[in-house]
Amino acid sequence: RVEIGPPADGALFNEMTIYPWQDLRLSVIRSNAIGIERLPGEPYRTDQDTYFAVVLLSGRYSLEQQGREVFLRPGDITLYDATRPHRIHCPRSFSKLIVSIPRAVLRERIAGTEHCTALRIPGTEGMGAVASRFLRTSAGQAGRLNSGEFSALAGHSLDLLTLALTSVPPGNFSL
């Protein structure tokens, strides 16, 4: 239940590589300019009941969800609920990583996860920088690691994402 708006010139291009990663999925995406709007409604399958952690690799990226809007720079991280209405706008070509995290897995780690969406976690300092670099390196080495080595990185990625999320508290809510 997603509406996709192609770029003004009509040349839609989107390339995605998906790596299964224990309970998670790591996706590497390159695309032309695009607009995406998630329409209201529940997911059709339980494997769609996820949060998406986004690491912008290049280009510009904005996300709106739950009355908040975030603008990412390369290296920055944000989180959104894939089942709730949201808008993504990328005005030109971009690339990003997405870590798909099942709702139950993230809720075991952070109470109040629903308050963490559409927040900018800077990829240039603190835990955001550590998590961003680890995820970018993991994605860059995915084809060079054996499946056991790559799989072992998933838990560490989730630990780092959790620490990065809790380093940017959402307004007046305590995680």
C-alpha cells in the first residue's frame, strides 16, 4: 500500500540488493529521484511489521512521519515505522542502506520505540557515527564475507542502532 511518484523527467530507476541478516534484513538501494507515500492500513503479512533504520549514503532524503519531518545528510540515520503512514522525498539520485527490524525485536530493546521515528541521528559524531560507519562497512563487505561471518554482524548492528537511537532522545519522552 505504497504510492510511488517517479521523478519529473519520468526516468524511474531503482536498484536494490537484499541480504538476509538473522532476524534482520540489510538492503542496499540506489535510485533516481523518487517520492514514496505509505497509505494508511495494516500490513498484509507479519514479515512486513517492521521498523526501517535508514542510513543515507549519498544524495538528499526527507522523511515525514507522526507529525515530524527529518532531513538527512550522507551518513545520518533515521528510523521509521513501515506500517504507519509516512512520506519520503528524494529530489535527486540517492543511495541508502535500510536495516529492516521486526517490531517485536526492537521493542524488546527500547520501550517507546514508536516515539523514535523521524528523528535525525547525526552520522558525524557520537553513537550515530559509530553505528553509521559499522553499517556502511558491513554492507560494503557483505559480498566478501562468508555467510557465518556476515550473519554474526547482525546482532552487533542491532546493538549499535539501539545505542544510536537512545542517544537522540525524542522530545519529552524518556526511552
